[in-house]
Amino acid sequence: MPGARGLRNLHRVVRPILVVVPLLGLILGWGAHLAGIGQWSGSIWAAATIPVLGALLVEIVASLRRGDVGLDLVAALSMTGALLFGEHLAAVVVALMYAGGQYLESFAERRAEREMTALLGRVPHTAVRYRDRRLEEVDLETVAPEDRLLIRQGDVVPVDGVVARGTAVLDQAALTGEALPVRKGLGEPVMSGVTNAGDAFDLTATHRAAESTYAGIIRLIEAARASKAPMARLADRFAIAFLALTVTLAGGAWFWSGDPIRALSVLVVATPCPLILAVPVAIVSGVSRAAKAGVLVKGGKALEALARIRVLVIDKTGTLTHGEAQLATMQPAADLPPQTLLRLAASLDQASKHVTARALVREAQARGLSLAVPTEVAEVPGEGLEGTIDGHHVVVGGLRYVANTVPTLGRSLDGSRYPAGSVVVAVAVDGRLGGLLVLADRLRTEAAQVIERLRRLGLDRIVLASGDRNDVAEAVTVGLHFDGVHADLTPDRKIDIVQSEKRYGPVMMIGDGVNDAPALAAADLGVAMGAKGAAASAEAADVVLLVDRLDKIPTAIQAARRSRSIALQSVYAGIGLSVVGMTVAALGYLTPVQGALIQEAIDVAVILNALRALWGRETS
């Protein structure tokens, strides 16, 4: 059995042919009529109808095996009836318009998927790797963590890594929608899938290709394409009711008038229904629009859930905050400049793998400080380290460690006056206090604005669910409009919070860690911070943020709501116009050919309306 992709490719080949056949038959039939051999016109039109009817019957059988009953049946009935009653012109017009509608739908879907398929076309297959002081081009699958790669200008970064030499100027538009290039300095992380828009730089791989961000995004896109929207299932339920109405009107018209052509006119004016065209086009358009903004929505089910969200439960560390220690303040001694304090501490911290040490090194490198090579280093893991920097004896670590290591400081170090959740690093230079460096997992700059935007979008409740201490959670949320703050939560307690909030409406959970994955799965809609978050959370989530920014969430909600609204507009307008046309046909005021032309005009209109989901600007 061919896969979903194979079927799509087959349809893209067959559908243009099915348009050409009835079009050519229509032209040849009229040519025969004008040439004075009109007796052949009907046969030509009938012959041109049969391939379309045959392809349609194959699709109907396949749909019935899947348990789907749709309005393709009406198209088949109208073509069959037109052939049986000798209305060959009507039959070929219905065949042409049906095939044209299917082709237009296929074209619309391809247009809507453009941003997502662009990602697939950019997958690199090789990488340029350093080996024995030489460069070699190797298959991407052979690249391993710690390999050093050369990323040339214009290259797509093949694997996740960190900048090892030079400054990376990266075009992230394909993944995040950001218009301006982003600069990454030495030691900063780089996502696979972005394009090098500047000079060549070296990258140290941190993941294999199959484990990198871009590979995960591609897998999620394939899953999104394979998903069927619940609105499409809703459309199928509409289709059953509409099919019953169509058959009733057609049968009633035939019964009361005694004219089977009236029944045929009713059938053709209902062929094909906008229900089977507008909904998938609008849904795919919405998914594509969200992907362009840097939000991967895993198909139509997630898109519709996103449009109906009324409650937000959000994690703290790595979600509401950046999830890593960052330098908040520097308090140097009176005779030591702040930059010198940071340079001495970071130079010594190059010898440590501790997360706080690495944060200070990143901060110093970001400020362009020239770090010295540490010597005579001794480290107490988790406490601190000491060594020699430019001839000075430097001690860096926690307050207690530095006080114990440098007896002359006594008990003068006090960290109690710093905010909850802060990490205070003491620095001693040549037996004297050099100063204090305060690090904190800072609130995202866009957090307050995002919360207010979500309020304006109609979210009734916004709740924090954190595994961190209560005092830290309270400190982080000061000034933010939260309806509840829950701390000290285990993963199962986060699930309880999500379940309890469902009484207020559909719940969206945003998280990034492995401990958030169960709650993401339990929510009506799970959103994972995909840029830096754990793979487990991305797998459990329905929506993945391709960029480490919360302000993409309101944009995605607006795109989802707009797509759903446009889909429903198209359905209701299409059904309404079809019912009017069917009624007029039942009363005998439309011929089968006229009915077919009117219905296809309705189909084109609703498809174009559904494509509006691709365009338009969301409000802030």
C-alpha cells in the first residue's frame, strides 16, 4: 500500500490529467457540433466523463473502507444520472468542474504548505569536518559530538553545536520567522537548520544529526502533515446531513414533477460541496501560517484546540524564565573595577565545568573580555576553586567556601539580603575580598507583555506551576497578573493542577523539561519550548516553539482562531448558497448545466476565502 506522501504525489500527477481529459472532450464535442457531425458530440462528451467518474468511484470505495462518507457520492450520482438520462453535456461539465475543483484544492494545499516544505528542502546531507589539520567533506550521519566543523558562508548548519571560533551571523528566518540575522559569539549555542549569513566560523557539534533540532522539526512536520483535523471530521458529519438533504430534494423534485431532469439538476448544483474543500485548505493554511511565525502545530487537531484555549498553565524554569543562570549584578570592592572583577573570576572558571562557572565565562566572553589562562588550579566540586591568574591568587565560589579558604575575610560575607533564587559568587584576590557576583535565572523580558496579550485574547485564567521553591516562584511572579501560583510541584502534582483547571475551560500547558512532559500530555493542548527544551517535552506536546520566545504564543493563537473562523465561514456560506441553488433547481428554474456552473462558482469562492487564512496581520 502506498504511504500518505506517495498518495499525495500520485494525486498531484493524476489531477491535472483529469482536468485535461474533460476539457479536451468538451472542446472536441463542440467542434463536432460546429462541423455538422453533432451526432458524435454526445459520445465524445460521455467518453470524456468516464475517466473522471472512474477515478471518483475509486476514491469513494477507498473512503467507504475507511468509514468516511462524504459528498463525493453526490458528484458520482450526478455524473451517472446525466449519462443515463442522455444529458452528456451536463455530465462533461460536472466532470470538468469536479476535476477542476479537486485540482484547485490541491493547488491551494501546496500554496499553504510552502513554508513547511521549504524546511524539508533545506536538509543538508554533508558537513565539512576538521580531521588531522585537514578539512574533509563527510556524510552527515558520520558527524559525532565534539567534532569540529567548518560552517561556510551560505551553509545550512547541519547539527546542533556551539561556536568554536569566530562570530556566527545566522539567518534564523526559516525556523523562527525572525527577519534580522542573529549574532552568536564564542561558546554560544547554534541550532541546526539556520543559515550562515556571515563569514565562515567553526562549530563544535553537541549532538548527532538525528538528535539535532532540525531533524526533530522535520519529524514533527511529517507528523503534522499526516494529521487529520477534527474540523474535517465535523465536515464529514455535515456532509452526511447535506447528502440526505440533497437526495431528499432531488427525489422530491422528481416525485412531484415527474421529471427526472429536475432531480439531476438538484444533484449537480450540490456537486461538490464546499465542506470537502474549504476546511482542509483553511486548516493547512493556519498550520503553515503558524510555522512561518516559528510555531510548529502538529496538525489540525492541535490547531483547533489552540483556537479554543481559555486557561494557561505555565512552568517557570526555562519557560517563564530563561532556565539558566545569568549575571544580574556585580558588586566589586572599592579598588577593583567591575570588568576586572568579572575577568579574574571568569578566567579562573575556565577550569571548571560547574554550571555557574560556565555562566560567568559566557558572560565575560559576551562582553569581549580577554581571559587569561589559569594555573595551579585546585577545585572542590560544587563549592568553588582557587588558582593563579596573571600572578594573582584568586578564589571563586560560594560565600562559605571563599570565607573558609581565605581566613582573613572572617564572617563578613552575607548572602541573605539577595533575592530568593539568586546565586551569590564571592571572589577573593590576594587574600582580600574582590567583590560579589550575583547570578539569577531571570524572567523573560517579554513575559509581562505576553501575559497581557493573552488576557486580551480572552484567556480567563493564567496559572504558574513550578517545581521550584515557593519563595522563588513568588519572587519571579511579582508584578505579573497570575490567577494562581503553585510551587514545589512534582510531575504528578503538575498533572493534578492541569486537571483541576479544566473546570474553567480548555487548558494549554507550556513547559520545557522532562518533568513537564506528563502535564503537557494531560492538557487539552501541550506547548513545548522546542529550541532548548527536552526531547520528551517536545514529543508529548501538541505545539512546539521553534524559537526560545514566549511572544510567539499569542501570534499562534490568533492564527489558529482566524483559520477556524474562516473555515466555518466558508462552510456555512457554501452550504447556504448550495441549498438556495438546489431549491431553485428543484422548482425547475435551472438546467443541469447551469446548476453545475453555479455550484463550481461557489466552490471556487469558498476555496479562495479559505486561503485568506494564509494572509492578514495579527493584532498585538
